[in-house]
Amino acid sequence: MPPQTPNPTEPEPSRRSSPERRMTGRAERKVAVEQAARRKRLSWLIGAVVAAVVVAGVLILVNRPQSGGSPIVTAAPLPASIAFSGRTMGDPAAPVSVVEWGDYQCPGCGIFAQEVAPRLVDEYVEPGLIQFAFRDFAFLGKESIREAEAAACAADQSAFWSYHDTLYTNQRGENLNAFSDERLKQIAATLNLDTGAFNACLDSGEKQAAVDQSSADARAQDITSTPSLFVNGTKVDDWRTWETVKQTIDAELAKE
């Protein structure tokens, strides 16, 4: 049988015209670009997910309830020469009255208790120049209310100020379970209070109404933040600056 000769009218299957090759090349490049873009978007998505997981982990770690097992740090005792009456310290006949409205979870109140209040005590309360009082504005959460109740229970045993100062000494943040009922009772034990009476007082919730009323009184006076400091009824806006506090008190003393 003689060999067959290819039909010259039919193109070879493996060959393409130049336009076809150009179209195929463009299509392949388009597919490659789209695949690269998909890979890039996938990488970004994976990165975003990983970042979100890391951030969530950090937030969980930072905001997890704190253990109540750390030791209680007792505040330094106030001078024995100072007269105390419940939430008020100083000579009842002192010519100037200074009142702080505070929340035991408030970071600013913690600063005031550690940095400003000791100077008030040393320079004005102990010499008999002012009376200093603390009022509850427990607005930052349930722990704030329970801490205020606990301080009120301590006041029943003439231990308001030692309990008040120790709360601020052990301040750890807002609503992190740093002041659970167990922790509040540990503070009472550390201060050598009658724990039976204290625990019964705290468990009963008998002080909550008084704490709630004090907070309501603060709102009625248009107090919106803590600490809010008043000298003879005049609000001290810059409580952080000792010189401002001192000047306000000295101005009132000069009127006497």
C-alpha cells in the first residue's frame, strides 16, 4: 500500500497561527495574575486572622479575673494623735472642711490616696487645720459597691480609715475580681477586725442601701467623676497638683 500524503488543506493539529498563540499567551498570563492575586488575598486573610487571635489572647490575659491568693498589703497606719469619727478624720472644730467623693476602683482615686491624701494629713489634718471626709460615689461596677459596703462594715468597728487605705494600697484595676467577697474578708482578717461580725455584715448586704444613697447624693450634686474634691464646698478642679489643693485650702484658712 503506498504511503499516504497529508492533505495540504488541513492544518497540522500541533500548530497554531500567530494570533492564536498570542491569545493563548494572554489568557495564561491572566490566569497567572489572578492566581497570584488570590494567593495574596489569602495571605492577607490568614495574617488578619492570626493577628485577631493574638489580640484576643492578649485581651483575655489582661482582663481575666485575678486570683485572690496574693498577699494583702496593709496600709501604713495614720498618726494616733488624729481624731477619727466614722468617715471623718481631724479636729471637729477645724475651720476648713475637705471632702473627697471617690470610688475604690478608680485609678485617679488610687493616685489621690497614695500621693495627695498623705500630704493633707501631714500638713493640715494632724495640725488641726482641716477635717477630711470620704464619701462614696461607687459607680464603676459591682466591685465598687461591694468595696464600699465592706468599708462601711469596717466603720462599724471604728476601722474605716485603715480599711479604706488598705483597699487603695491593694488596688489592681476595674472589675477584675481583685476585690471579691473572699478578698474583702481577707482584708478584714489582716487588719485584725472581728471577722465574725464583719463577714455577717458584708454577707447580709445591710450597707448597700447607704452606699447607693451616697452615690445618688453625688449625682444630685452634679458630680460626674472621681475623685471629686471639695474645700468648704468649693470644687478643686486640679486635684492632682498639690500646689492647687494647698492654695485652695490656704485661701479658706485665710478667711478665718
